[in-house]
Amino acid sequence: MKNVLLALFVALLLAACVTGDRVRGGIREGMTKDQVIATLGQPDGFKRSGNAEALQYTNRLISGWSWDRTDYTVILEEGHVTQYGPGQVRQEGPNLLIVVPVK
């Protein structure tokens, strides 16, 4: 039982920073929604406004003895990536979504 718990803990540690690394290294402007999902997996949430769609991914990090959370957002317009990065999505008009970095 100890070995199973240890293996699970190690797997969680290794997976904890994967989302941020995948966003930084694998996402680029112009990608399609299918390419983003193939790279990052299914989003944790989404928001739609007209032709704009925001895919939201939550990255849980271990810092000291607590879990920190960083949200990554990929914004698509007409099915292609126009913005991506850490932060929260904000609606700036009827068909405009932007990523706002969290301080």
C-alpha cells in the first residue's frame, strides 16, 4: 500500500507543472481548437462570446505545504488561437475576449 501511495504522490508532483510547460512550449498563434486540445487536453472550463472562445486550464502547483493555482487561458477567434497565457479571461466587448494577467 505504501508503494502505491508513493507512486501516486510522485505522479501528482510530476503532473503539477505540466500545464504551464505545455502552454509555453506547445501553443502558438494560429493553432486550431483541435490542435490546442490535442496539446493540452480537455479544458477545465470555457467562455464564449460571439466568434470568440476562451479555453481555461487550471494548473495546480505545490509550493511549500500548500497548493497554488495558476489559470492559463487560450483565446480562439473563428476557431484559431489569437492569445494565450497565464491569467483570467475578460470580456471587452460583444465579440472580444482578452487574457488579463493575474497579479
